[in-house]
Amino acid sequence: MNWQHCYKFPEHSLGNSNINCLTSLKLHYVGVTQDILEYLLSNCPHIESVCISASPCLLGLKILPTSLKLKYLEIVHCHHLKFLEIFAINLTSLTYSGPQIELCLKNVPNLAALSFGGYYAENIIQDKNFRRLSISLSQIAKLGLDLAALMYSCFSRFPRFKNLEQLELLVNTTDCWSLLSCTSLLRACPILYRFSIQMEWLDEPCKIRKIEEKSIKLKCLKVVELRWFRGSTTDVEFATFLFMNAPYLEKIKVDTRNPYCVGTPFEVMDNEKVIAKECATQLAISLSPRAELEVL
């Protein structure tokens, strides 16, 4: 994307006397530079939420301690971004998806929710000690990883997320891959309460990857959500593993729909979805009979 395919931020609006009343800023497909964004953040003391998506000319961003009320920050699909420096004492949630950048987090004691995607997420999971995050992992309660940029998500050992309660994953898979590599991340979350995974199905030919199944006890796991469940060998294996190792499950949600077709004319109920629903129901009833079950 370049300047010709997006709306250019009107710099003359910066002189508007009411701009300092802003509490939320959302810019999608808007060409906005570092200087303009930093001016807005410095002159809008009440701003709490900032979302910048697909800006082709954003090369960097420094958020200074003057942004006292900033709580939510989302920077996604800004493919020319090089660095992001954040000094925000009240920031609670950070979402970043895009290329590998220099991410500096300082004085963010209230940051509890992180979400990463794109090639930056790839570097996160391949960095065994999460050294790229300059914060204490013990303060993170919610983590999201969008790994669609990876052909195959190879999880290694992870540091301990001792206070992580919610984990959301989006991973590529095929009928001949195993999702059990995800269990190394589950093992690192001793008080995990809610786990959600969305499968992105690939049709490309691949070699079978065998992963040795290791039993773990997810004693705190109460809610599981499986999205784009097809009833194949791969997702049945993973669902079985979850249900057998989470003895206190209270709610299971299985969605057999293609998430990109929901609410469109392409959302149809075919024989494949009927079989997937029956498979999910039988698995949940046999392995977690006490849990509330929702199958879509």
C-alpha cells in the first residue's frame, strides 16, 4: 500500500480548538506520519484509545509519559514501521501486528493484555525467553498470538506466565500436521482459565509431522473455544488432548463455521459441517460430560 491508495490525514485540522477533547482515535487506511501522531497524543490529554491500521507512511512512534490517560493502543498492518517506544503508565492493552520492529516498553506497570501478529509474532515464539519484551511477564493476564504469517507454528519451551488467565491463538494447520506443539505454551500457564484457538486450514501438500504427546494437567482451565473445527485428524487429536487434560472444564464452544464466511452468502450448512458438529458433540460428551456445550 502507498499514499495513492489511502486517505491523507488533513494536517490543517490540527489547529481545531476542539481537538484537545478527543478521547478516542481510530485511523484506518489513513496516511499519517509520526510527527502528526505524536502531536495528537501530546495535545489530547484525555485520549484513552488509539488504533492505527494500514498507514503506509508511519515509520515510527514514540508515546511519551504525557499520555497519562492512554489505556488501549493498537498498531496493525503498518508495514513500514521501524520502531515503537511506549512510556505510558496507565496503558492496559497493547496490540501490534506487522513486521519485526524495535519495541521498547518502559514504565507500563498496568499493562496486562498483549496481542501480537505478523512477523513480529513469529519472532516472539521463536525467542524462547521472550527477550524482545522489556517487561515482566508476570504482569500479563491475557495474551493473543496471530501466527497466520507462519507456514507451520513450531513452539518451543516458554518462560512461565504465572498470572496468565486468557490465551488466544490463531495458527495455520493441515490434515497432516499436529497442533500438540501448542501444549508447550499451555504448560507455561499454570492458572490459565480461558483458551481459544482458531485453525487456519491450508490445502498445500505437506509432510506428516509427528509430535510426542505429553500429558499435562490444566486444572484451572474452565473455558475452551475451538474455531473453524472440521472434525479432521488434526483438530480431533487436539480437542481430545484438551478435554482429557482439563478435568474441571465448565464451558466448551466449538465453531465449525469458516470465520471469513460468517454472515455472508457463502455461509452454508453442508455435509462436512454436519459431520464436524456430530464429531465435536460426541467428543465433548464422552470426555467432558459436565461441561456446558455450544456447537455452531
